[in-house]
Amino acid sequence: MKIALLIEYDGTDFAGWQVQPNARTVQQELETAFERVLQQRVAITASGRTDSGVHGLGMVAHATLPEINFGLEKLTEALNAESGYDVVVRSIKAVSDDFHARYSTLNREYRYTIFRRRTALYRNFSWHVRGDLNTDVMRRCAKLLIGEHDFTSFSKQTDDVEHYRCIVDDCTFEVSGDSLIFMIRANRFVRGMVRSLIGALVEVGKGKFPEEKFKDLLAHPIEEDRARHLAPAQGLTLWKIRYPKEFGLWE
């Protein structure tokens, strides 16, 4: 039976999603939980990878299970009993054999939180930015991201990608009390893209990075300018992943 898992995790103490030697990762935590519950190894394939310190509210993965004699609700409970305190399987659904957590996606949505004051409660889930920010110019630049662009200048070098073009469906920068919430939804993301964009937008808001330069790097990417302004990982959350309705997954 093939299943899809909706996964939430606090990335603070993880070295990212993907299994790595001598490091704690979300994938390893869940695969270990499966092995304890089912007494055999189950490989998990995620919709993508998140870096060290990045959080997930709506990560989706798939796996193929051996025959089990209990339901998926009980499996969810069993996995959560075996996984770490900072990983929760929110839901499990049976899916058709043609479903693939990565290749079946319509789009992905990330959110990044900035606090303009020191915070104890949200310190692991936000970036404290000191000083004044021109949120109007930051909003203008965020709107420029909508559409298809080459994000070479706003990403890290990655050997396993053919190109750095992404189609952004929506992008907003909203003020909510002491916090700023950046939301971006696209068909795909390249490594470091959201953190690089946030870092650049903050520099624009501080008046240290010209708005025209931001526009120019979108239109004419420069390899040497890759990820020059990289925001901290802890403010970033993989918020939601959308799939075609025929798979019957979470809205």
C-alpha cells in the first residue's frame, strides 16, 4: 500500500530533512519510527528538502508499506509515539501508485517571520531585525517576484539542478503587530532561494541595497552575486504543498 504523510516539525535541532551521516535529520527520525513500529525498514520520499534549522508545517512525503493489520489512524498514533518530540505526523492517507510526493506537486508555499523586537517565545521561529525598515519598498520588491524568473542571484549553487528558473504564483509581505510575514508560493524552489530573497529584502528595507539593483538581479542574474544576503534559517517554515485534487489529499 502506498501512503502519503503530512508532517510537521520544529527544525531547530535537526541538520535538515535528508538523511546524513552522524547528524540528526527529520527523514532519519521518521524512518527509525517506522522500523520500530513495523519491524522493518520503510523508505520515505519527501516533496523536497529543507536545510538545517528550517521548519515544516505541511511537509508531504510518500512511502510504500508492507501489509499491516491495523488502520492508518493507528499507524499515525504509533509513529508519533516513537518519533522525537519535535516531529509529528499530522495525517496519513492512502494514495494511488502514480502519486509522487515530489513530482506530483502543483506548488509549494513558504513563510518567513521577522520580528522587530526581541522575542523569547518565538526566538526559534523568527529573525529579530533591528532598526527601521521601509516596508513599502519591501512590499514593492516582493510583488516583483510574481511571474517566471531566473533566481540564480538569489540561490546557492547546486550541482543536481538543471536551471534556476521558477514560476512564482503569489508573494506578499504583511505587517502583523511586531512581526512581518513574508509568503511566497511557487511551482519549485532552488536551494537557499527564500532565505536569500528575505536577506535581500531586509537590506532593501534598511536602504542598504537599492531597489533598482534588486530589480536588475531578477532581470539579469549574476553568478558572482549568489545568495549575498542570506537570512537565518530559523525564521523559515515550509507551510503548505498543493497537489491535484484527484489525489484526494489535504487542502
